[in-house]
Amino acid sequence: MTSSPSRDEAENLALRALGFLAAEPARIEPFLALTGLGPGTLRDAARQPAFLSAVLDHLYGDESLLLEFAGNLSLNPEIVAQARIVLGGPSPGADG
């Protein structure tokens, strides 16, 4: 993909990423531990752009998760970083 995703596309990708994490306890539990959220508060949090950015940050920060997610959707993994920028600007510590 040569252009960045639209905001709607970025939000949709983040929601799909959340669904990917939630599909397996071994994937969602570390994320919940980092965010301090529980299963009961996840749905409300998913309505917040900052939370959606955090989902993509988490995915992008774990190469094996990122590659599995991108492979499942037949996506270039870089789209996750592009969607993250659309939702909330560059990740902390991002180069340039």
C-alpha cells in the first residue's frame, strides 16, 4: 500500500487487531495486564482512539504477533504502523 489508510480504515484495523488478540488468552492477557483493563471494560475502551492506538502499539511491539496478524489478513505488516500514525501520531521513540 503506497498511501496511508483513512481514519476509518485505521480504526477498523485496530478493532480487527483487538479481535485477534482477544481470540486467544495467551495473546490478550499480556495486553490486559499492560493496560490495567479487564474483559468487562474492554468494550468501552475500544471506543477510544487512544486505546485503539495502544492496541496497534502493542501489536507492532511484538514481531511474532505482528507477523501472525498481518499474515492472517494478507497485509504488509507496515500497515499497522501507518494505521497507528493515523490514529494517534508516531509511536513514542519512532524514528522520523
